[in-house]
Amino acid sequence: MGDAEQTPPATATAADPATADTNTNTNPESTPENAQKTEDLEAMLARHRKELRDLQSRVTQKKKGATKKTRRRVNEECGEMERELRERHAAEVAGVVAAAGGGGGGGSKMEEEVVVLDSEEEEEEGEEKEGQDKTEDDVAAKLEKTSIANDPPPPPQQQPGKKRNRQKERLARRQAEVEAASLQAQEEAAKMTDHVALEGAYIARVLQREGLEEVDIRADGHCLFSAIGDQLHRQGVTERLLDYKEVREVAADYMGAHREDFEPFLELESKSWEEYLQEIRETSVWGGELELVALARRYGVRITVVKEPRDEVIGGGEGEGVMLWVVYHKGSNSGRHYNSVRRIEAVV
């Protein structure tokens, strides 16, 4: 949990007159600009495949390290990670398509087409050269057998047809592939659930019901601790506003003093317990549910986390302690993020 994870169709554009071929008609599909757009799309799709492989490796390691107590939570987190990665990939594809004026999810197919087209061009050029050599040999043989004085004049030689522009034909075929993939991406995007919109609508309903509105917290990796510091001060738990460094220190101290309550729920992998606490204190590593539990116990408060599809109350029993409110966005443009809230009537 935390702030920012990094996170994305139209028809072909008209050709720039400056790129027109002076010997043939202008062809907008053969411009270097369109070729570059295709290359950019193919590079992005290659990156997507690598990210999926990397995620699968991470998921495998996490599941291997899961215990009986943590297996269910690990499986849920792995499923959520995969869903978010695929949604980001779909959004990036749609974004590149919209920005580039044509693109989509057919990168690997287009790479195969390029190889096939290049092979076709080499074969066509070889056949053309072979035909020319054969024609020259036939002419030489006929001249040896023919008397110029006795033979009638040869018929006028036919003018050769216009030479095919194979580069333009190849680019045109590639552009057609891009446009087809673009259309497919648009259709798939239209069928996808807009999770960001659903999340925003849910949060808006909850805050309106409670008479609250969001207070934006900077997305810098410390948002959970900054939001809790803001809430502690707004609800009168602390006399002054604590900055994120102080809140991080409080959380790390409490977890260190109650190690047996927290360590079993952490996937430390290659780091030690002490290294984990040091990261909480001194770095911008994201905070999560365990840090919220530690802060709720330390200050004797309850914390309501407003998040779609249902809210979560951390710490204390019903009706016990002051209630703090934070809003958790898992589908924002900057990734996972926490904001604070305030009463609407308190706004001046």
C-alpha cells in the first residue's frame, strides 16, 4: 500500500508534405512518422510482456514464502497485483493508440509480418534479377543466329511498366495491421469495467453520507503517515500537527515493542525484522494495514479506511475511542494513495 505505482485509437494521420516522394503520388501511410509510431507501440508491447513475466516470478516467490496464516492474504494480494498490472497495460495501450493516431495490442503479430514482408521483398527482388539475366541471355543467343541484313526490323520495344514501390506497399500493409489492432483495442477498452470511476463514485457516496470531504495529501511515499498525522490533530488527539517523520517513528517504535503481534504477518524474505523497522523510520517505503494497526493501538483510536467496495475499521471495539478517517485510493493515476478528510461544516 502507498502512493504511486507506476502507471497510459484513432485513424492514420495525413502525411506531411515535406515527406512526400517527388517521383510518386504522396502516400500518408509510408511516412517515417507512422513507422515510428508502430515501433513505439511494438516497444511498449514488448515491455508489457516482460512486466508480466517479472510479475509471475514475484508471485511465485511470494506464494512459496507464504505460511498457513498468510496464504489467503498472499493469494489475494497476488490476484490484486495481476489485475492492476493488466488494467495499467490496457490503459497504456489505449493511451498510445489515442496519442499516436493508430496502435493497439498486435505487436507480436506485426513483428512477424515485418519478417515475412522483408523475406517477400528479397524473393521478389531475386526473381526480378533472375528474369533480367534470363532475358539478356536470350537476346544474345538470338543475335548470334540472326542476320541483321535479312531479318525484318524488330517491333518497337514496349515501355516497361511503372516500377512497384515495395517499401510503400510494405508500410501500407503494416499500417493496416496497426489500424486493425487499434480498432480491436478500442472494442476491448469499451468492454472493460472502469474501476477508477466505480471507486470514485463509492468514495463520494460514503463521504457525502458522513458529511465529510477529502483533504489532499502529497503523494510522496509518506501519504499514510501524513494523513494520520492530520487526523490526529483534527480530532484533538494531539495538540499540534505531527509531520510524517514523527508518525513513522511512533509506528516503528510500537511495532518494535510488540514484535510478536506483527512479525508473523510480514513477508520479510531477505530482510531482517530490524531492517524492516529501520525502513519504516528512515525511508519513504509505503505504509499499510500493519502500520495503521500499530498507530490505532498506540493512540487508543479507531481508524476508518474508506475504500471500495467496503470500508474497514481498524482498532478498538464499536463505540470505543476517537474515530479517525482516511480515504484509500487503489486506482488513482499515481497508484495507491491515502488522503485525509474534514467535516464539511468546518470549511471556512
